[in-house]
Amino acid sequence: MKILLVEDSYIERRKVGGYLTDWGLDYVAVGSGTEAIKLLEGPDPPELALLDWLLPGLDGIDVLRRIRKLGHENYIYTVMLTAKTQKRDRLNAMEAGADDYLSKPVDPSELRSRVMVGKRIVELQQSLRFAATHDFLTNLLNRAEILAALEREFSRSGREEKPTTVILADIDHFKRVNDTLGHAAGDEVLKEVARRLKADLRPYDVVGRYGGEEFLVILPGCNLTTGARRADEIRTLVAKGPITTPFGTTSATVSMGVTATVSQRDCSVSEFLREADVSLYAAKKNGRNRVEVFSPAANSTGAGQS
């Protein structure tokens, strides 16, 4: 967990920072509210903030209010550190968005207990968010989240006039694994295929469990030719080597349907998903363990084989 320490006194920064270091906590320290806001509005904001009340530039109350207006996906837990001791001051801090309040001079043991409480709350919030957005078995994005990611990439592709490749992948003969080794082995195969699907992706590529044994892969910035090549590389990686489970050893291959956005075509997200599905059906029909690229001629064929 990353902690932001905002304190204008160099001596106090050193002292409190020393405590955090002794407790094995990662932190960054700044001396003004203005510097704090720059970090809080950055791409990788801290998860817990220790804020002095009286600061140059923006004071601690101003920083608190800005934090609560940022709209970050992850909650930032805040502890106000101040020499103010009036009940009204505590109330003002809480109304501005503080989660906790600690009087100066800071007692190390009390500070540690407040930081540990904040750490547990942040970790709980993160685990709840992960559970809400990810598939419990494969740890990939769940159906709702992968479709939301596709909507975002589809919109960005239109704005920036850059292509996005969409790959729909399905495990071949998955029912055979369940029938021969059992459903628990099938779960192990799903987890391993999911791991292999994302093993060679770029940091900004996205993969999710679309449903059952189907997966959706999104490759931003890839045109159809590049996307088809990448799909075949991923297919090869999935098929490479046996899959060992506690219930026996098996193997898995995937069939893939590939399509991509093109600036000249005006299609909806659902239409692109159908194109990927039609192409996946063609891959199944033509022998499985292969990649098929969408072509308008295939659109009348239909979809649905596993």
C-alpha cells in the first residue's frame, strides 16, 4: 500500500516518515497541499493519505475536499494530523471527508493503529471491487466488465480513428474433459487456459471470461491483419504442453474468431461481437484449433457450435 504524507514541517516529515519506514510501509512525503493534489490526481494515486491541517497553498481541509471530488475507482483513506483539539475542528475535518483524526504531537503507537485500520479498510475495499469485477474461477474480468471494456475501447477507437481487434475464443471439446476427468478437472483446465490466454498480452490488452468456456480478448491499436497474427500466437500458446490437474493430465486447444474495427464501417458493439461469433463458428466448422477472420461472406452462415 502506498501512503502519502503531507506535512510542511521538515522535522515532522522526517519523524513520521521514520515511523512508516520502521513499520515496513511505502510512502512519499510532500510539504504542501498543492504538491499533494498533483500526486492525488496522477495516474497512480496513493491509497492512504496522512494530512497536516495547516499547509502552504491548499490546506488540509481543501485537500480533503478535492480528494472526495476526484472520483477515483479506488477509495483513498485519509487521516488528519493536527494540533487543533476542539470538537468543532474534528467535526469540520470529518465533514470535509476525513476518515480519522489524530492530534499532534503524534504518538507512534496510536499512529500505527490508525494506519493499520486504514490499511485493512483499503484492502477490504479492493478485494470487494475485485470480486465484483472478476470471474471467481479464472480471475479474469467477468462478462459485465469485459463488455464494459469493449464499449470503452470501441468508443476510443472511434474518437482516435485507431483500430481495435476483438477475439472470441472457445475451448474445443470442453465437455469431453468434464465427462472423462470430472467437473473439478474442467475447472482446472479453465484456469490454466485463462492463464495462458493472458500470458503474452500487452499491459493494455484486455481479456475476460465471456461465458462458460468462452473468452473475449481485446487488442487496442491492432488492425485485422495484426490481430489475426496475434490471435494465432495466443492459440499456439494455449495448445502448447499438457495441462496437469489433480484428477489427471489432459490438453486443451481453442478456436478463435477475429474481427476488428475499421474507420470506414459504422457498426455497433453488438454487431462486432456477432462478427467475432460468426468467425468462431467458422473455426469450429473448419476443424477447430484454428483462427478464422471475419469476412462479410461468412455473415450469413450463422453461429453456435461448440
